Amino acid sequence: MKRSRMWPALRPYGRRPRASRHRLQVSLLGVALVGLTACNAKLPEPDSPGAKVYARRCSGGCHRLFAPSSLTYEMWKLQVERMQGEFVRRGLRPLSPEERALVLDYLRRHSS
């Protein structure tokens, strides 16, 4: 049976063309590599007040730490603001103004 251009060839459920599978595999590998290098990375200046607040408040049962260099400072500002809302949503105390200033200063000095 000849297939027309109007009706694309139907593939069995779950099967993807080889090129699509290859792109998916490359994408998953890229995500894994970013995850390995950005998460739980050794923090620069780990004994600084900003690093201590960042480590204590940002990895306290919520998620792994991300390397400060994994985002730009502008992106970090957005993330910190977003996480303030997440703290409230989860019933946790948001960062105090002093903690927020320490974390943002720390992330500014070590962001990409």
C-alpha cells in the first residue's frame, strides 16, 4: 500500500524516528551533565556568612544546592524571590531581610 503525502505514516505507539530518539538521548545527557556539575557542587567561600545561610536555608530538605556559577545574578534574584513564595507555600519561614541580603550578595559575587 502506497502512502500519500497528505497522510503521514503512522508509527506503532511509542516508536520514534531514529533522529528524534537521538535528540532525546542527547538532551537527557545534557540535563544529566548540568545536574552533575550544578547540583551539590562545592561552594566557593564555604565558611562565609552568605554561603552558610545559602547552604542552610536552600538545601534544608527542599532541594540540592546549585553552584552559584550555574546562573547569572539576575537569574538568581528571580529564583530567590520565587523561593520566598515557595517557603510561604510550604509553611516555612521565608528569608529574613538580613538573610536575603547575605544570600544575594554571596550569589552576586560568585554567579556567572
